[in-house]
Amino acid sequence: MIKEIGSEYWLEEPNIQANTNIAVEYFFLGRMALKAIIIELKKQGLRTVLFPSYCCNSMLSPFLEESIEVFFYDVNYDTNEVIFDINLINDYDILFATNYFGYKKSDMNDFIGLFLRNNKVVIEDNTHSMFIKNDYSADYVFGSIRKWMPTIAGGAIFKSKNVMESDKGSPDIEYCMIKKKAMALKANYIKKGIGNKENFLSLYNQFNDYVDTENRILNIDDYSRRVFENLNVEVMINLRKRNASFLHKQLKKMEVDTLFELSEEDCPLFVPIMLRNKAERDNLRNRMIQNSIYCPVHWKKPKNCQSNIYDLELSLICDQRYDINDMKRIIKVIEGEIN
Ligand SMILES: Cc1ncc(COP(=O)(O)O)c(C=O)c1O
């Protein structure tokens, strides 16, 4: 059986090693942490946000649900760089800042400083920059934990200007057990070749459907919190850096464009490559799937968002589950497809 690369995490108990990246407050999902922050800011009378045009819908929807007026700043790709086009600082109450894929080069520290100096409120989404060294200067920092490791769910506020009293419900335990069962079945399938893929895929889907319809603010489940707090972060970071570094070197030789160059301080979530057009990106993605490699695309374009990144980007897998032989398989497919 060919080993699958990518997609949902399987069950893996953490090594007991305290993760120092401890949150101020945990939530079931990243979007719920953001919603708690927005509710707090609404109490202070804030009504408008300046938001990146390259984003995912789950970052945007909490603002829309809370009737905050959203204005976009352009985020576009230009030769190994992401360009932020931001002006008219005084026209908006809130700046929503973010980082892309765990590459330090896309941090928005200069803009964050500028907005803070103008007495604006800054929310930073650190979902992608969670494992980069950063003294967060934004007023509020939150992220989604579940993108990085085998948790059931997980989001958190990592920094908050003031103490917040979030009224949190409990997640549906039945759905949490469904996800945990899916992860256990996938672990058996990947590690021992036992079982049927359709079974765990349908369970993951059931959980994901539940998550997408849940818009209350919920607490994290105990299992996810335990995984996050006991993850050996250093090992994870080193494995990601090693895999990403290998991919970057090979991609350079093949003259495949990456969204960023890799630097020492980065901790990539994925290695984003940029293809010449959408057809080329989609063909490569499909070719990967035929080889049991599941690379996501970031993101499905939300309504009213414009950026040249959506159609061209493909996220190569580089996470801690994989070794250099797996990275070689990814490169081989790209070599066969791009010319
Ligand atoms: C950058 C970023 N922030 C926040 C979120 C929301 O996280 P969650 O899915 O845990 O609500 C996502 C989800 O894809 C994301 O990509």
C-alpha cells in the first residue's frame, strides 16, 4: 500500500513535554476565540475593521455575524513576496493583521506598530505564526491550534489587552468522540494498513459538518487541550524546518516559484508554491492526489475578496508526520508535471 501524505491528522498521543506556548484562554475553534474578542470590542463601541483580501471565510465570518463593517486591504503576490496595500489608517476602528504559512517575512509588525501609534485596536491572527519567535505587539492575539497537530479541535487567545469574561458552552461530546474515533481508525490504516478508508473519512466529515454549523462560543475539549499543552514543540518545529528546507532546495533547482523564500526563523505550516495559472495548479493538485498526496489550497475565495494568490497557490505538506523520503515523493510528482 502506498503511504498517504497529507489531510487530517491521525491519533498520536503527545510526548509529555510542556509546551511553553500556553494560551490565555482556550476555545473549541479559532473562530470562536475571535468571536469572543469581537464581542468585547463591540462593547467598547468599535464598528469597522480593515481586513486582508487574502483570507479564509472562517476568519471573516465572526465579523459578519457580529455586524462589524468589513473593509479590505489588498494582499497580493509579487516574486517571492506578499505585498500588503494599506492606507487610510484613521478610517477604521480595528486592523486585522495576520501572517501567512509561518514565514516571518509576511509578518505585519510595521503596520501593527503604525495602527497602535494611531490609537487603533489591532487583532492579530497567529494561526500560521504560532511557532515563530514573536513578541506580539497587537492588542489581541488568537489562533487555531488544530492546524498544527493531532487534536480534536482547538483555538485560543494568546494575548488580550484586558481580562475577558467569555461565556462558553461545552462542545458536543458525541461529535468529539466521532472525531477521535476517525483519528484512531486513520492511525491504524496508516501505520498498520488495517481497515477501510471510507469509514474514517465519513467520520471526519461528520465532525467537520458539526463544526461548520456551530456558531456558539464553546470551550476546548479536554483531550485537545492535553495534546496542545504536552506537545514536544521543539521536535515538531525541527521536523517541519527540515522538511521545508529540503522542499525549498529542490523547488529552487526546478525553478518552481514559492510564495516566500525560507529563512532560519520560519516554522512553516505548509510550503506554499505558486503556479503559472489556475489550470496548472489544479492539474498538479490532481496529479498529487493520484499519487496519494493530498495538498490543500489556501483558500476557497470568500465573497468580495480579491487576491492573485487564491488561484495560483498550492500548499505542499511538510509536517512532523513525514520524513525526507516523503518529501522526495512530493518533488517527484512536481518534476513529472511541471516543465
Ligand atoms: C489563518 C486562519 N485563522 C483562523 C482560522 C479559523 O480557525 P478554526 O477553523 O479553528 O475556527 C483559520 C481556519 O482555516 C485560518 O486558516
